[in-house]
Amino acid sequence: MEKKKNNSIKRISVIVLVISGLFFVWYVMADRHTPYTDQARIQGLITPVSPRVSGFITEVNIKLHSEVEAGDVLFRLDPRPFEIAIERAEAEIDNATQSVAAGSASVKSSAGKLGVARAQLDRAQRNWNRVQKVMEENEGALSESDKDQSETAYLQATEQVASAEASLERAKQSLGESGPDNPKIIMAVQNLEKARLDMEFSTVLAPTDGVIESFEVDLGYYASAGQPITTLISSSDVWIQANMKENNLSKMHIDDKVEFTLDIAPGKVFSGRVRSLGFGVATDQTNKGGLPSISDKKGWLQDPQRFPVIISSDDPKVKDLYRLGGQVDVVVYTGGNFILNTIASFRIRLITMLSYVR
């Protein structure tokens, strides 16, 4: 009887050791061939919306969480001070050009067009600067299409300003030989340009498609130039930043298949791809060069260094579920190993079912 009991204990011990060994082998292999992480968040572009001029808000066309498209009118400031400034600048041009032969109509028209062109250039340049900053801080965060579109808009706006400046110069020349050299005329034209530019800026437009967030102003609010009055979460590009362990990256490549789950949609698994791999993170208190900061989990053993892996998805269904800062579980398939891929697929589906009770 005692012998049978000892044999049973040995048999159980062997089974436990075999299972533990198999689990260890699977863990080591899966860590490289089908890496998984729950340290992933939804990221996107956030644009504070600030007026370029100061004034009282007289028209509000949005509400909290409103969806907007690029160019939509968000706010309008009281236009009367700007209209008066334009009329005053036009009167100054009339007074300054009374002594010359050419009329001032073409100068005023050209100056107005130049003001509008410069306003459009300012918007295009700010958008291009934002795109460059995002590309520098997080390589691969934006698609080539978004980058090309922003750069093209900036170049077109630059050409429009150059054309408007040339038209204005021709209008000045038509005033006569002494016209362009007259200090009063030069000052009057510059005042008109600024007045029209301020009038253009009194209408606050959406710089890109997106959703309004952090909105708490209403009619009569005094908006100060340069001070944000709302925040726009851009829908032009949203991605997932998965903070993978360093040894997870050994076999990972761009365009590898990814499956991920969102807490907002328990029971569902979505597909994506690896867009880019991080090449550096901040490892001390000083974040030189704006490298991404990764917060490691603390435990008995030091967690391996993690690097950001940018993931995107072309699934139209998942785009409506994205919420910036939302938690994501991610598994990456780096090869064609049937057994490891099957286990990883089962694992991510088990996790999404457990998200019902999170």
C-alpha cells in the first residue's frame, strides 16, 4: 500500500515537472515569436485651439464632444473692432495717396488678398510644424499620406503669399514713381494688411478633422490671443503605443500581424499591423531630446527595459471605438509557427472574454 502511494507521488511529481518544463519552454519561445503585453495605450494628436486675436465671443458653433471637420467655424469674435480698424486703415491709404496719380483701389484689394494669404500660410505652417514635431518625437506616428498632405498645403500657401506679395508690389508701382517710396503710403498699406489679417483671425476655424474636448466657454467670453479656449483631438491619425520588452523585439518587424483587444469592446479581437519600432527611450530623470518615457512595473525582479512599438489598424469598425488613453492588450505574430500562433490566438481571445469582469 505504501509502495503504491509512493509511486503515485512520483508520478504526480513527474507530471508537474513535465508541465512546468513545457510551460517554461513555451514562455521563452512565445516571448520572442508571439510577444504579448498589456502595457499599451491608444495615442493620438491633440491640438489646443487658440484665437490669434483677442475679443468677445459672439458665436459658438460647437459643443463638448462635437465632431468637426477641417475648416469648420468653431467660434466667431465680435467683428466690429476689426471692421473699424479696416475702415481706418483704408482711410489712411486714401489720405496718403491723394497726392499721387494712381488710385488706391488696387492697393487695398491687393493688401487684403495678401492678408488672407498670410493667414492661410500661418495655419498651414503651424500644421506642418506640428507634423514635423510628431515625426521627430515619435517616428512612424503619422502616415506618409498625412505628412505629404500637410507639406503640400504649406508649399501651396507659401506660393500664394508670394503671388499676393507680387500683386501688391505691382499695385504700389502703379501709384507712381514716388508712391512706393512714400513712408506714409508704406505705413498705411501695412496697417491695412494687419487689419485684414486680424479680421480673418477673428473667425476661429478647426485646423483638422476631430472631436472637441475640454470645452467650457460660451457667448460673451473674452478670448485672449494665444490662450487655448478648447482642445481638438485630431482624427487624422490615431495609433496604439505598445510598450514591449526589449527581448520581444528580437524577431519583430514592420508590418507584422497584430491582434489586440479594447476594454471598451469586451469579447472582440481586432487586427492591425506593426507600423514602427522605437529606437530609444528616456532612462533617467532628464528627458534629453524628448525621448518617450516608459514607466516600468515594479516587482521582486527588475522588469526588462521596454520600447514603444507603434501599431495601426485599417479596420473601420475599430476607429469609432478609439479613446485616447484607453488600455489595450496586444499580441504580435512575428512568424508562421502554427503551435505558438494558435496558443497566442487562444490567449488573446481568453483575455478579451475576461475583460467583461474588469
